[in-house]
Amino acid sequence: MSDTGAPAETPAEPLTAAETAEELPEVEVSPAEEIALAAGFPPQTHERWQELVAGVVNRSRAEDARLSGADAEDTLRSHLPGGLTIDPLYLRPAEARPLGVPGAMPFTRGRAMRDADVPWDVRQLHDDPEVGLTRAAVLDDLEHGVTSVWLHVGTDGLPAADVEEALADVQLDLAPVVVSSVDAQTEAATILREILEGSADATGNLGLDPIGAAARLGAAPDLDGLARALVGLDPERIRAITVDARVYRDAGATAIEEIGYAVATGLAYVRHLAGAGIAPAESFPHIEFRVSVDADQFLGIAALRALPRLWARVGEVLEVPEADRGARIHAVTALRMFTRDDPWVNILRSTIATFAASAGGADAITVLPYDTVAGLPEKFSRRLARNTQIVLADESNIGRVTDPAGGSWYVEDLTDDVANAAWTVLQEVEAAGGMVSALSDGLVERRLETARKESDRRLATREQPITGVSMFPKIDETALDRRARTSVSDQGLVPRRDSAVFEALRDRASANAPTVVVAALGSRRDFGARETFISNLLGVAGISTQTIEGDADAFLAAVKSVGTTVVALASSPKGYAEHAADVIAALRDGGVETIIVAGRARELGDAADRVDLEAYQGADVVALLGDVLDRLSPRKEGGDR
């Protein structure tokens, strides 16, 4: 870092546990105490495993295209957003490295040992603008297992003037209170500070995050009030700053970028406060990080383990005492993964995300209610949200172990990858002049645009499937009826949900209730799998299907009965070879305008050029279904659609 605290350069491997943690003493185990789990089995090598992989992979390959062991293993590698590569097999590192301990550098294992009785803070979000309803909901949550209160204040939440009434039933010496806001941060912080300082043992966080708010609103951040906010505050009781990096994740950032921007924002606050005469050692304890966690449990675990490692590295360079370098982390189930359609699956997503947050070492966890997308949650959905945490902590016992994933070869390797990639993001921001400059000159937006394009591709091809939406849709469901939220300005980084593009297709279809006839060719053995595939695929856009078995006459009769102009063919390559040409000719003669083939057109032989659309695994589903809806839309006067 430079004199001002900016990390100009970092050692080649600044984030490895081996460089920043003291070596732990080796514990000798006598032969009698060893457990020979592999006794009786011959030793195996990586090369032998590769040979076995090649034997499986090559079964479906031509003789002249056989792969070697290493090449066969490479076909099993997968990739995560942000350029991360996941190997099919992880082995013990060639050189042992110490895991470290909680509360010490490099802080990968958290700030402290976990309390088995209260493993993390169960924090419930309240953003209902009706103060009476919010007050009752806060009390209900605290009476049923929630341990802290989170009020969202402003245009899209509770009016700042109603904060005191909303907290009227809270015993402030028992339940910490935090606030957040996009457009009323100063007012919310001022009111909460007065409330907390009125009780000797009250604790909480004032939620100041001017950079995050400015990013959401598309405005220039005003950091001048930060130094004044810290005056007279004991961070052991009342902290002032929350770095809410969800604004970037919700706008399309990868988990890597979210972590990088979180640390960059925290560093910007520390640097600004240092310029106002508040040393990093004084400002560090005031900062809490709020980040997203989604249903990719291992990536979530790795990201939450990487964040404190990066923050501790920043603290080390700024000469913050080691005991104060640990990052306080508030994990929130990601709004981006929540769906409007088939919202009950959100409960499953949240359960996985909560597990990841716990295993990753979050200090506080918030589970958004399953009906969040539909509007303001009801009592039952809030109950499910809080019980997701309580059951996981108390009944499945995941809260009784500190850093349960520590030592896993896969998790440790993934943590290193995330940490180093996020550190690169931090360095890029620092090279641009810091987080404020990176936002104003468009650096952040350019990175987000790249991430959004890659995410859109993964979603459209269903490389990243969404259960209940892009896979296994339920098109006859009844939409949830909830009170609508008020949103803030859309001038800045606007939240986007992964399922929104599919929901837009469903909305298009709902106006016309379109139907496609599925022409099942051959026997059920021939068409069964692809008939299911095409019916589910069309259901993604809310298009219903009517499957007909028989001949061309039966297909045309169904087309006339349904009143559609689109037919989908479903069969095996053998079935297509026997029936497709004659059926396609009859359908065309009967006035069918659009023919979709479930599979690839080349399977139809000479009739390949007589079909209009291909529906196959890996196709751009969004483009395909948009095209089908265009073809199904009612004709306007003059013959145009």
C-alpha cells in the first residue's frame, strides 16, 4: 500500500495461509492410534484414476477420437461465473499447509470460535411501510427465535419517522437493531443512534454506506458525514458502517466481484476516515459487511471464507492490530436467485444458501421470505424464513462446529481461487483510484455488463437451470397475492433476478393461452423421452401442449381443434427416419405454418430443411421460446402478427 493506505502491489501470493498464519505444532499419532481406512486395498494413483475415466469417456467416442487419461479428465472439468474452474478430483496438497485458527491471521476460519448455543445472529428483515404491521411483526419474530432486528428505511421501506414506534416493544438490551437505507441513510442512522444511546446496554449498527447507496441511485457519494458519525461511538456497542455489497451482486456481479467490491468499499471508508484523523485501528471495528449468498453452496462457502482473508490482509498492511482485523459478515439469501413463479422452490434455495452461510462462517444471517418477489411478506412466510435458520442451527447441528468445511481439499482450493480472483478485482479498483472513481468512470459498470452477458448465456442455454422456472415449470399455478412494494430510483445499478427473463415469457403467453400440438411419431419407446422434453421446454414460456399419437390425419385434426399453427415433432432418430418426411409433408399441406423438431433437424435426413425450429439440450431457450410465441401470437388486421 502507498502512504495513504492503498495497496499498490501485493506479494505474488499474498493471500495464502502459509504466508500469513503461524505454523501449528504437529501432533504425533502412534501407530496404534492410526485408523487404516484403506487397509486391504491396493494403493491407487492419479494416473490410474485417469485411465478409468478415459475408459468411461471413450465408450461413446469413435476409435480415431479416443482421449488419453489427462484429456479425458479435462472433459469433466466445469466452470463457474468469474472464470473459476472446478476439477473433477481434488487430492491432498503436495506440501501440507496449516489451516490456521479462528481469530488469527489469515482469518479464513472466522473472527472467533463459534458459540454452540448461539452460533450466529438470526436477523430478520422488516421493510413494511405500515408501522403497526412492522411493530407486530418485529415482536412476533423476537418471540419465536429471531435474535436481532433489521429495519429497512426510506422510500422502499419504513418511513424514518416511524423507526422508534416500530421498535417500541423491543428490549434493546437483548436484541441488537440495525438499519439500512438507500435514500434516507442519514435520517435512519440519526434516529437509531438516539434510540440506542437511550439504553445503556443497547447494541446495533447505524447502517451508513454512502458508496453503496450512491451506486444504487446513480449519484455521487457523500462521505463527509462518516467521521462525524463515529464520534463518541463505542464499536463494541454501536457500529456505524455497513458495506452492503449486495447492490453489485443484484445488478449482475459474480460472487468474486461482490467480494472484491466489498473490500474495496471498506478500504475507501477507512482511507477517507484516516484523512479525517481517525486511524484505521479505530475505524476497522466499526465496519460490517453485508453480502449475498445463493444456492451454489460451495461457492458461497468459499466466498464467505475468502472475504475475511482479504480484509485481514488489508488490515495487516494498514497496521491494524491483529485482534481487530477480522471481518464481521452479515449474509443474506440472494434476491437475485428468488423467483416469482413456483415460489415454493425459494424455500429450498434459501435452505441451501443458509447452510452455505453457516458453513462459511457468517456472523449474522437473514433469510428472505419465499414470497419476497410477489410483494411484502405475510406472517407465514416470515415464519418459514426464520425457522429455516433455527432448524438448521438447532436441529441439524451445523452451528455447533466452527468452519466445518475447513481442511476439505476442494473447499480450500476453491477458497484460494476466489480470494486471489477477488484480490485482483480489488487491485483493479485501486489502480482506477478507489471505489468512488471506479464507479464514476464506468469501470464497475463495464465489469457488470460482462458478467451479465455471461450470466444471460448460462441462463438461456440452461447451463444454469432454475428449478420451477426454466426447468420443470408448473404453468397452471396460481400467482401469489401480496401487497406491492415501492421501489427507489432506477438511475443507478438496478437489481435484476435470474428468472426475470423467463417470467417475461410467461407474461406474454398468459394473455393468449397458446397451445402447441405435439405429434408423437412411432411407439412410446420412440417418442416418450422427447415428448416429455419438448412439453417441459414449451411450458417454460407458459405454452401448453396437447400430445397426439397416431398419423398425420390425427395430428391435423388436433391442430384444427386446438386452433394452433404450430406443431412439434417428437421421436427418436429411428422414428424420424421412418415417419418424419411423410408427416411433415402432410402437415404443410394441411396449413401448419411452424414445425418444431425435438432434437436436431439433421436427424430428419432429406426433410431437415422443412422444419422451422430445433429444440435440443443446450439451445438458447429464451430466443427459441420468444420465436415460438411470436409465431403463436394472434394476427392483426392486414395479416401481420
